[in-house]
Amino acid sequence: MRPAKRTFSLPTILLHQGEDDRKISSDRRAAWLAIINRTDIKDGSRSLKNIRVCEDHFLGKKPSYYRDVTNVDWKPSVNLGGDCERESQKASTRNSRYLRRMKRHRSPEVHSAPNGHKLIKSTPSNSPNDQKPIPADAYKAVDVKGEIELEENLVEELMENEEECVPFDFELSAEKDPLSCQNDVGCQTELSGEDIDFMNHERSKMTGKQPVVKKEGYSDDLAPENNVIQKSAVVSFTDHIDKRVGKFIKALNEHSDLSQLSLECAKRLFEIKFSPIASYGVEIIWEYLSVEDFAKLENVKPRYFKKVMGCSKYNKNTYVYLLADEELFVSDLRKKHNLPETENYQKFCRTYKAELKLHYDYGFKNTPAMNDDGWKQPLCEERRVFCSFAMHGFHNQICKFSDDRNQCFEANRYSCVCKLCGAKCGQWHLLICPQRIRPLIDYARLSD
């Protein structure tokens, strides 16, 4: 037994729940009546209370909440049939065919046949002088009482179908664009030779550009002026990287307590939340990323761990990787998604790893952050001091030439002189300076 379909009455106008509810309910009722589109009923008549709309006219099988105006089921929207002109034409054609059949069945040309049946001549004579005998196949035996359904002859069926065919205007069709006829009801389905040549030409143009785009469109060189597709493709990939990095920074700024986490917990949080934000869709365009794109994407991971360590975002990324003992972000993405090692990727990794090797020197190895793992624990107050000292050594607090960028450590590694002891000082001279009295935390406060 088929389950009964649910029906729903017209929405009522809410008069005692405020002006907004009254307006929304009134608009919804008017929308339902406009969709029903019955000329024999009007708003305010008594027959409205008997109108029902079944569940087949709603996408979710029931109307939505009356305040949910943007919902598709706020009003009936499925199987309405009001704009189906094609179906109405078919229905009219079927009705006229039925009337013609009934007219022929009641015509006086019906002849009697033995055994209580009637014979109907299906093929008319071509001329009044045609006296050829009618073959037996031209008649069909039909039960008078309706036990055997009346069937028409094949010739009459073909004649009726010819009456229903829509004539096609070949002159108008030839003037149209071959691609613009796909939505035309009256257009022919057969393709001419010109249409096939046009489609083959378009296909050859599209397939011919693909290898050019792969070889030239995503290189570091400037694209030709007439090659608009290649130039726009390069911009779109760079824009995607910029957009993902921007969303990552926005999500990172919403968390101000990352320095309270342990380093292990911070690593897991990065993999779960922040890495998917920055790397969304990167595996699709991986082969077309330039060295600059990899550099922008690589800033994501150090930027996160700088906030975890409580350091400035302007510190060098290489020291962050050495302190956190992490791999490059782009290397993690390549291994995670099994991506190829492109030429630009290899070039970027070689440059970055060479910089890591340069900064991992004897002085950096002896910093407290590298020898004591206490700062990696949660709620460590000395984490910012240890990590900041490992990254720049508070060099600007003791160097005599800190105001002169040409002579300071930033430009000339061995020309700096300590204010305290007068000896030449490197980046982490405070560890071995004999005249240092203050603890490192005081120099960290002065750097702030």
C-alpha cells in the first residue's frame, strides 16, 4: 500500500504577533497564491480554506519556517508546471488526436463484420475511380463491447504524426551560430559539414594551448604580451597563495595565548588547524608554483612558532626551525600529499637549507635554548627570554656601533665592539662577557 502524501493548507496571516510577523506571513500567503495561479479563486474568498498543496511541491517534502525567507521551501517551488509550455502543447495534441479518433469511430463508414465485430477502413482511396480490392490487412477486428481495444492502421498513425511535426526553417538555421542552437527547441540535431569543421577548429585551438601553458605560462620569465591566458594563469596562482597566507594570519591573530602551550602541543595544533588553512588547494597548483610562491608559503610555519615562542615576527625564520627542530613547511606538504619535486621547489629548498647550515654555528649551539628543554614545557615564563636570545643575542644592547648599520654585526660580522668589556663581540657575546652583571631577562626587557 502506497503511503498517503501529506498536504498543507495556505499560510495564515499572523495578526497578533507584531508588525514584522504580519508582513512576513502576508507576503508568504500572497506568494503561495501567485504560484498556485488559479483564476477561479481570489484572496479573501471562502474557498481558500479548502486549498491544499501536497508535499511533492517542496524540496524538503514540507514547508519551511515562516521566518526563514531565504529557504527554498518558504513557498512551493518543485513540479509546478506553470511555465511548462512544451507539456501543455503535448497535452493539447493528445486531446485533439483523441477527438479525431472518436470522430472516425462514430463515422458512417463503419462496416459490419461477422462474429459481432466492426470493420473500419483505415486507408482511404486515392481517387474516386480507384476500384482495387482492399487488402485484408487494411481492416482491424474490434469487439463492439470493448473487450478488444480499437487500434488504428499504421498508415493513419504515420499521418497523425506528420501533423504533429514542427516544420523547420533551414534558412533561419543557417544564419545562426552553430553553438547558439543548443538551447533552441526547433533546431535540427544533425550537424552540417561547416558545423563539424567549426567544432574541430575550436577543439584544436583549445588542445594546442595546453602544452604551451605548461612549459611557458608558469615560468619565472615574463609572458609574451599577446599571451593573455599564460599571464592571467600566473597571477591567479600567486593570488591564491596570497589569499591562503592572509587567511592563516587572520586565524593566527585570533589566538593570543599560544605561548602558554607546550611546544609539543603547539605542533599538534598547527597540524590540525593552521596547516589546512594555509595549504588548501595547494596540491592542485603545486607544479606551477614559482620560487617566490614557495617563499611566501614557507613563512607560514615560522610565523606560527614565533608567536608560540613569544618572539618578534621580524626574527629570522631559520633560527625558528633550529629551535623547534622542525622540517620546512613545503617539505611537509610534499610528503603529505606525495607531490613531485619540481625545479622551483628544489631551487627553493637548496637556498633555504644552505641558510640553515650557515646559522647553525658554534655560538648558537651554546645558547640556553639549545641546551635546556625547560622552555618547551607549558606555562614557561623564561621561554621568550631564551628564544629571543638564541635568535639575536640582544646584540643591540651591548654593541657600540648598534646605531650604525654599516659597522654593526648586521653588516660586518667581526667589527662590533662590546660596551661592557671593550672586546670584539659576536652575536652571542653576552654569554661569555666578563663584565655582564644583569641577567638575560633584563636585556630582554630593554629590547622590548
